[in-house]
Amino acid sequence: MVYLIDASVYIFRAWYGQPAELRDAEGNPTHALYGFARFLGDLIEQRSPDYIAVAFDESRGSGHRHALLPAYKANREPAPPELKRQFALCREFCRHLGVAEFASREYEADDLIGTLAATVRAEGLCVTVVTRDKDLSQLVAPGDRFWDYSDAAEYAYEEIAGRFGVAPERMADYLALTGDAVDNIPGVPGVGPKTAGA
């Protein structure tokens, strides 16, 4: 089993959930780094994965999705400099641990995880996608798992439809029909989750 981790989810969770008083010797905030490091350390301790990779987002405002839809994620405030600095430190932390980490200015973490999943499946391995983002459920194939680490909820391929309303291979179409307010993507007018999931 290969564990593929969507880093942003857990870094943002730590940014908002850990005490902002945590700082390094120069006075820079380190609470997102601290929370992410604890998350990753706990995951490794719990599962002792043979293979693990962490994907980071670096493509804000410049990726291929923005070329298709300029309004993509335009509703989100840019990360403050203190958080951007900690994203870089989280990548460095992974390297110190010997954990493979990936980022791209053109492709999002979702794309990187999808590419990694396809690559390791070609080698006969299954994946566990570690995220809270329902969009990534479309990457789950038979034998794989979707692990919402924060809620301690884990779903096999066969359980995805019961959790998100549609099977993994239908998730992209489902989101195209309903839209996704989180990413500022409009759906088809008048089509809600019930119609899209039918």
C-alpha cells in the first residue's frame, strides 16, 4: 500500500488549529509546521507505511485550471507570508524525514497525487489517499482507500458512493454538474446533488 498525502489540508488545519504563539528562535511563527510535523509523525507511527509521498500546492493562480477558468479559486484569499514560509518548511521537514515530497507551479497537489496513483498502480500497488477533499475520491480504484485522517474515517472503493453520493469514476461528472463553491466553479443551473447523483 502506498500512502499519498494531500499536504495542504493538514497544513491549513494546523495553521488555524495550533497556538499561534509557537515560534522559532527568530520569532517566526511555526504553528503550521508543528501541526503538520505531528500529523505526519503520527501517521507514520500508526501505519508504518512501506511507501509514502506528500504532495504540496504551489500553483496558486498559475496552473492549467486557471487557463481554463480564470475565476477558479478566485474567491480565496492568498496565503499570508507567514504561512507560505511554513509551507516551505513543511517540504523541508519531509526531506529531512526521507519522505518523498512533490510540488509543481503548473499542477496542483490533486494532479500530482493522481499521477503518482496511476504510476504505482502500474507497478501492481494499491494506494491510500490521505485527505479531507472529496474531489480526490475520484482517484480511488478497487483495492484503494480514501482516508480522512482528521475524522479518523476511512473508506474502501466500494464505500465511496455511500459517503459522497457517487462512485469514484462518476465524481468528476458529478462535480461538473453541481459545481463546487469552495473552488468557485459554477455548475449547471438547476442541477443539485440529487439530480447529479441520479
